[in-house]
Amino acid sequence: MKKIIKSFTFWCLIIAALEIFMHQIGQDSKSIILIGFNPLLNMIADSQGSLHTFMDSGWQVPCNTITGQISIYWYVGSVLTFLFYGVVLDGMKMLFRKLNRKKQVG
């Protein structure tokens, strides 16, 4: 349990859940936190290409935003990108620990 709480992946997923909750209750009415502060989702939202069309094509979830609804794919994308960020950061943490151990031994 202690190892899970110390992982970046766990905390990134918690942040993603809080971000979605804030969006649902209307604290992010312009989707700035949900999409704007997430570099991958922001690139998709700005592209206006086929990936953006796909992200908007999902089941529309009612929320307290300016438009009043959002595609479920934006929420799934948020969770997946934060999961990706957490895994990358945990991988970097493991790499630095291995390098540090080799430095101390040698």
C-alpha cells in the first residue's frame, strides 16, 4: 500500500479524477483545466482534424459548463494521458534509482 501511494501513477490518476469532478460540478466551465492544461488534449482540441472529430463524437455527458455537455472521450483521454504521465515519471524515478545504486556501488 505504501508503494502505491508513493507512485506518480497513483497521484496522476487522483488528479485526473479530481479534474473530471471539477468539470462536472461547473468549476471548469470553459474546460481550461480539463483540456487546456493537458498538453496532449490541448493539441487534439486545437487540431480540428479527424482526432478532434473522434473525441467529440462520443456519448455526450451532461455537465455544468458553457456548452452543457461534453463527449465522454475527453474524460477517457484525460485519464489515459494522466496515466501515461504517471508511468513515464515512475519510469524516470526507477531509472534514477538504478543509476544512483550503480554510482554508490562503483
